Amino acid sequence: MSCTEGLAQAGDLWRAAEGHSAEGAAGAAGAAAGDRTGELLLLACARGDWPRADTLLADLLAGSPTWTRVKDAADDLTELLACPDAARPELTPRLHRLTTARNAVLNLPRTKSGGD
């Protein structure tokens, strides 16, 4: 719905998704709770809550995030950016941080495995 009718038209759905995600995060512990950061980042961006998005983005990139978590979050924001009324000036720098982090992981030196 967001990418066909726009983010504003899907506002109630985003709020409902945020409520469900928050409930799941409250019940999760440890790594499982951290796995929801990308999901919560998507919801904050969809709703235009940029301070929350910045906090979640910093949390997602803190430490050593897995490539999959960063890639998934970048994919989500890329899809959000395709929506007709997406806040491109706000989304673009956040997406850039994610893609830079994703690409940095891809460019890490590889270690040899096995008997090499």
C-alpha cells in the first residue's frame, strides 16, 4: 500500500506495525531484541520520526553488526525510498550510512580457510 498510495495513506498500518513490533521487542531478550532494530528503524523512517530513526540507526551500526542485518535494513529503506511521498532528503543520508556500512563489510580482507 505504501508504495502505491504513499506513506501517508498507510499511516494507520505503520502505527499498527509499530505497536506489534514494540510488543515483540518487549518480550524478546538479548540478541532477539537486537534483531528488531532494523524493523524499528524502518517504522521510524516510515512515520517520519527522524530523531528515533537516528538513534536506531546508531544502535544498528554500533559494535559489529552482521552483514545480513545491515543489508536487510538498507533493502528496507531502499524500498521505502521508492514510495511516492517518501521523505527523500531525510531518508537518503540514512540509507547512505547503511549502504556504506554494508559495503565496508564486503570489502574486509578475507582470511584463508583450510590448509592453505
